[in-house]
Amino acid sequence: MTIRAAFHSVHHHTTCTLHVEHPAGAPPTALFEALAAAGWTRSRLPVSRRPGDREEVAFEKRGSGFLGGWSVEETDEILAAARAILATHAVSDVPLHNDPLSGAA
């Protein structure tokens, strides 16, 4: 089973969501459980259908900052820990996409 993942950050870039893409109808349960054990929760966003009979699930993790934002130290720790969990489940090369503020020039 091919699983892909990416972190997405939106302006002001104080947290990231983790997006995990997998074959439709075959979620990587062990990976999802490991992320939950590390404090990641499923996003309220619905599962997204992707081309090639795939699905994408988003996860979030709150930090100690304002509205759950991450400090610089937390960012480094959280991303490193999540990448280690993903690597344990054969998911590597996880990019970080910094999306601009919607409507910004």
C-alpha cells in the first residue's frame, strides 16, 4: 500500500496540518493510531477523494501558543516526531508546504 504525506501550513504559519493520502477504503490504521498516540487528532475536514482511487485525511496537533499555535521549539519537535512516526510506517520524504494567505498578492 502506497501512503504519501505532506505538512501544510497557512499564513501566519504557527501550526501545520498533516495530510495523509492512501488507497480509498484502505486507511493505514496502525499509522493513524500512532499519530493519535502522539497527540494528533483527525481534522474536522471531511476525507478528500483524490485521483487514482485515493483518499486524503488531515490531522491537527495543538501547541501551547495562542489558539493552539506552535512555538518555534514546538514546531521543530512536533515535525521531527511526526516524521519519525511516518518513517516507521514507510512514509518518507514528507514535504512542508507553506501556503500563502488566501487572496494575498
